[in-house]
Amino acid sequence: MDKRLFAKKIIDWYEQNKRILPWRSTKDPYEIWLSEIILQQTRIAQGLPYYQIFVKNFPDVKSLAAAKPDKVLRLWQGLGYYSRARNLHACAKQIVKTLNGKFPSTFEELKKLPGIGDYTAAAIASISFNEQVAVVDGNVFRVLARVFGIDKDIVSGAGKKYFFKIANELVPKDSPDIFNQAVMEFGALHCTPQNPKCESCPFERSCVANARGLQKLLPVKTPKQKIRKRYFNYVVITHRGKLLMRKRNAGDIWNGLYDFYLIETKKSIKPVTLLKQEVKFNKLVIEEVSMVYKHILSHQQLITRFILCSIESMEDLQPLMNKDSLKFYSLPQVEKLPKPILVNRFLMESGYFRLAANF
């Protein structure tokens, strides 16, 4: 297919079908960057409220750079992939510190910033600064693979490089911003993973996948790695209306977020048996055991129970608190802490935050 014809058709479709979204009415690189980071691996319906909250709390890159890490993580809570939030904050700080609060205007310079890869750099460069560079995400892989019949693996380095080359050859010089948004939108709304709307597609006659019935086979993608099961047993200790929590460190999931004392096991174990094995918990009184919560991460399934316990004296826990950096927090304090969505869900469903409102 002629490259100019592809660009014209996709842009014409976009002008008639695009969704009205706040970041599409601006060229501000800060807002474009913010939207792209939030929407990575996130549906627009889920990401839009977060975008609005971040813009309200941090209207520019300087206000984001000046924010406390816990506040950034707290506002991000529920989006998952928390490294994105930490990189977002680090990137804002670097832009303010080394670039006087101004975003670089080129694809190559943008890639030097924390958390900004090819995809995000291309989005900012093309949309904010009209650089002729292609944005290649999952939607773009799918559209190009099907329309042009490309069977290269989109997970492989060689496959990604090939798609990026083809995509860049298609970007029109005069409207790279509109073109990139058009291809992504077309993949999200029309050329969808399941049940693409081939019968009303502007590429119906020229699409290789449609002509050969390859819609379900393209794009080619190697299977995801096997999901690992992890058994989390949270010991939720209360004392005088406060909860014992700790800040998670690097080296595992949820770095920088707050949760309870965790005992991880290789299989499900009865709470009574579990606590008997832990000498430091011999003075705990089990008040209740939650239902089993199942939480899926990218390559992990967390099978989690919360064991609600009380204790008579804080002195009994002092050695444990000193060793594991545990600290008691009031319910209003807990509500403000950045927490994994799994922990937040438990607290909400168990009524802790309702209690906090009357605390």
C-alpha cells in the first residue's frame, strides 16, 4: 500500500471517530508526558481519573518535582506498576534541576530522562514538538501487522526494530502528531485484538490479514512467562486503635508502599499453625481471619489472607518493630499512606476507613 494513502486513510478515520480526551486539546509536553505514563498498560477509562487528579494536584512539572514521594505514590494508588510513579517523580526532579523545568524537544534527548523510553519519547516529540517520529505501542503493532501482513514477533528485539522502521516510514512530515494519535486510536477502537470491525474498515480491500483470514494470528507474540503463585499471610496487629505497618523496600514488588507484617509461605497454612511457628507472635490473640484475596500482577498471582490480631502491650512487639521497621499508625494516617491496592481493598472492605472518618 502507498504510504501516503495509508496516512490519509488513518487520519480521515481519526477525524471522524476520535474520542474527546483532555490531553488531545494541548501541546504542553508536561500533560502529554503525564498522560502517556499513566496510560501505559492502563485502559483510558481507568487512567483518565488519575490524569485529572495529577493535573489538579501538580499543574506543572515544578509542582510535581517538589512533591513528597509518599504523596505521589498515594495519588498513584490503584494503577499498579508503581515503578512508573517513582520514575515520574524522578523525571520531574531531573527536568527541574538540570533543564530549568523545560522538556527536551527531540526524541533522542527525551529518551535520556528517567522512565522515558522509545514510546513515550516519540509521543512527546511528535505531539508536542511535531518531530517526524513514530509512536509504536501494542495498538500500532496490531494495526501494522494486520494491514501489511507482518509476521515478525513483536516481543523480540528484531521484531520491534522492524516495526519501528516501518512505522517511521509511514509518518507524514506535516502531521506526525495527528498520525500517531490516529494509529493508536484506530487500534484501540477499530482494529481491536478480538472481533476487529473488518467489514467497515477503511483498509478492508488492502489489509493482508483480512484477505487471508489472519486476524487472530497477527500480530505474532511469544507466550507470556508462567505466572508464579505466592502465598501472602499478613499479620494485622492493632493496639489502641492503631495499626502496625511498615514501608516496603526495594528488591520486590510495591517498593515504597506500606503494608503489614508479612509471612510468605510456599503453600496455604492455617493461621493458628502459622503463628505458632513464629515465636515472636506467641502473645498475639487472633481476632479474625479474612477471606482469601487473589490479586494478579504481571507474572505473579498473590493468594492472600489477613490475620487480624490484638496484643495487650506494645512492649511485647518492640523487638519485632525495631528489626522490621514496623510502626503504629492511626487510622487517619493509614488512609493517607500509599498502599498496594490489595491492602487498600482489605482496609476498605473491613471498615477501617469508615472508622477513621469517626476517629
